[in-house]
Amino acid sequence: MEENKIIFDSIDEYIDTFPPEVQEILESLRKVIKESAPNAEEKINYQMPTFALHGNLVHFAAYKNI
């Protein structure tokens, strides 16, 4: 396992690691998911923001390079 790997405890922590323009996009996506599935639980799974409702519903992520 990589020693320098960041471990996130919340979606807020994850989003805070990106530049402001990427944070806006991630927060917009988060808002759409919350509106579409208001009972879904926010969590980090596979080190990605995840919404769960009777199991994993959706993961989303951003990357520095593609």
C-alpha cells in the first residue's frame, strides 16, 4: 500500500482537495444526487464520494489527469 495515500473520512474532505473550479463542479453533482435520492446516505467508499441506498447507489470522482 502506498504510504502517501490520502484517506478521506467525508465527502467534504474529498472535495476540499481540489481547486475551487473543480469543487464547484463536484458540489453541483453532489446537490443533484441529493435532490434525486434524498434518503441516500453520504459516505466514502473506495476512497470516492459515494451515496448509498440499499447498497451503493452512485460513486463520483475527479482526477488531476485523464
